[in-house]
Amino acid sequence: MTIPVQNIYFLLCYAWANLEQRDSVNIDAVDPHNVSDLYARVLSNGVQRLIKRGLDRSYTLHSEETPQLRGRIDFAQSIKRQTWQQGRMHCEFDELSHNILHNQIIKTTIGNLINTAGLSRERREELVSVNRYLKTIDRIHLTAATFKRVQLHRNNSHYRLLLSFCELIRDSLLPEKDAAGRRLMKEFIEDEQKMPKLFENFVKHFYQKEQTHYRVSSKRIDWDATCADQASADALPGMLTDVTLESPGRNIIIDCKFYKEALTQRWGREIIHSANLYQLFSYLKNKEKDPGWENCEGILLYPTVQESYDFNYTLAGHKVRIYTLNLNQHWTKISEELKQLVNDYDENKENKKTPQPT
């Protein structure tokens, strides 16, 4: 699945709920098929904004031998090294510094991206240029745990988008190198573990931001079951919707799926993924017992870049729609499609082919 990088950028901004910073990065000049160039442009523009605003800094603990006493005297080290014989003592003190964790992550990520294969010369030069502003900041070894240690708050929340991209870049880098010794990078869009959750978050945050008719959430659904005992009740699996849209006159459950192919092959014909349809139907049937949810609707939403589908059914009294969202078109059209998807269920559909669920 190949998605234009401009759409990848918007998708990630919605998925990470960083819409306030979405328009701060100029991605018009980026090669629409080069994800590495997108990352480079986000980092270079982001660092330029940080420099204008002022890099975040914090107090960090320093330790050194000094002839001028400051902070706390480390008597154990001073006695061990007998530093007083040279008129010096070992001291520990706090110092306001830019050399803090989130700046170190950005500096390290820029260095890693500069040495990545496939990056255009123009974007590489941009990164080299902004990297000079970070010369007083150390590079560190990045792990998944490194990003969990970052503490963002009200005064440095503008770092959130940049750090999200840094984590994505770190996860995309491969240990292999090309003939020139540059690191290789995988297409994160092919990551079958990360992309389903990203796509789900994108859809949920899009509706939260772009429409006002519905209350948007992920809703837990209880089984319409009578259990013999508590042990039986505890053994039931949980049901949590991806996206639920609620309004006084209409309730919609959206289940987001991220596959390379929206339909599967069986006995020589294309059919809907049965497990996906069973799951959505289970949500609808168990939720219909709640007041106001008797006629709740369901949508199975798949991304696509080629063939599109729009299938409609009524299953046990519930409207069910299987819809593919084409991510290989201009972002404004993607936005319009998503809005229309929940605004008018009964429009005439271009695709008349309707396979029977199995």
C-alpha cells in the first residue's frame, strides 16, 4: 500500500492529536513518494521553530573538581582522590542546560536520519544545517524506554509532535546498511502491528475534531448474557469499540481495519473478512439492549489506495456498511469522504456490486 507522504503526515497528526501543530510544517515541496524526505522536513522545520521560540532547558546535575566551592561538596570523592592537596574539592551542583533528554532525542534522530539511505540531497543539507544549532547537545542511544522517560508539560508541549516523529523514525530504522554504509528504513505503513492502531486513532480524532453532531468515544460493550457464576462472567472477553458516534437520533459503531486488501479471496471470489463482520455484528446485537441503541448502525472501515468498495446491508434490523477510504487522493477529498460517511447513510452508491456475507 503506497500512500502519498502528504496524506501520511495529516494521518499521523490526527492519530497523535497534534492538530494545533499540523500547519506549522511546509510539506508541499516534499517528494510525494519519499517518506524519509517527509521526516527530514518535519524535523528541520520543527528545530527551526524551536530555535526561534527558544530551546527548552532544565536544571541538570553536574559533578566536577573545582577550586571554587559550589553546590554540595562530595566528601567521599574528595577524600578518595585527595583533591584538597591541590586546593580543589569534588562538588555536585545543578546547572541550567539545554542538554536535556528531549533535545538529545531530537539531536540523535537528526544524526540517524542524515545517515539514512534514500534521503534526497536537499533534505540532507537541511538537516545538516539545523543540526549546527544543537552542537551543545549530546547524542544518546535511543531505545523504546528512552521515549517513556520524557516528561512533557504545559510549557514544553510544543515538543510533542517532533518527539512522536522521532519515535516513529527510530522504530522504522533497520540494522541493515546499503553499499554506501547508510542505514535502511522500512515503510512504517507496512507495519501490521502499528498501523491498525494508528488508523483507528486517526479516524477517532478526525471525528472528534471535524464534526459537531456526534459525541465521539471508544465505548465498552457488555455482553447480553446470563452467567451461571462470577467465574463464568470473568471469563468473557471484553468488547471495546474502535470509534462510537452518539447523537440523540443516531448511534454508529465504527470498526477500523487496516489490511493490504479490504476483501479476501475464497472459492475464487472476493468476500468480506468474515471475522470482521462477526465482530461488528456482535457489537450491534449486544448493544441493542440499551435504551436508544435498538437501531444502532455499524460501519467496517478499511483504507485503500486502489479499488474502492461501498457495500450496504441490513442485518437483524441493523444497518451495516462496509466502506473503503481511498488514501491515495487529495487530503480535502479524504476529509470530505469521512464527513459524508456519517452524515448521509442513504446516498446512491457508485459501486453496485454487493457480495453476500459468509
